[in-house]
Amino acid sequence: MAQQAAEAKIKKMRAKQGDAEGLIKAMLAITYKFPSISIDYLFNQTMAQIHWLQKLAAGAVSYEVNAQAFAAGNTKKGKKLDFFIK
């Protein structure tokens, strides 16, 4: 049963990796938040590094947007805004 769950998880991950548009969106999110990082630099990185940078960029942008919305009083309790590039 645990093996079947692991195999299902692997299949799901492989299906996500086949999405070329997802990779482009991840690179776009990274270069949006970190303008000093170029696309050429990202092409020389591993997928794990790109995924980590994308997660960091999305979190940083989300934090900035939430901070501005909170300061302006435009948020509801318990709600957070998501990064617009998904």
C-alpha cells in the first residue's frame, strides 16, 4: 500500500515536470522578483535549484503584497493573497 502511494506520487511529479509552460512561469517569477538573475543563469541551474528559487520568489512577492494590503487595511482576517504567476 505504501509502495502504491509512492508510485502514485512519482507519477504525479512526472506529469508536472512535463509541463513546459510551468518551467517558463517559474523562470518568469524568479526573474520578476530577482532582476539580477538572468535566464541564461537559470538554464545552467538544476531543477531543484530553480524550484527553490521559484518558491523563494513567490513567497517574497506574496509577503510584499500582503504587507501593503495589510498596511492599507484591505485584508480580511485569516486571508492571504497568492502570487499571480502560477
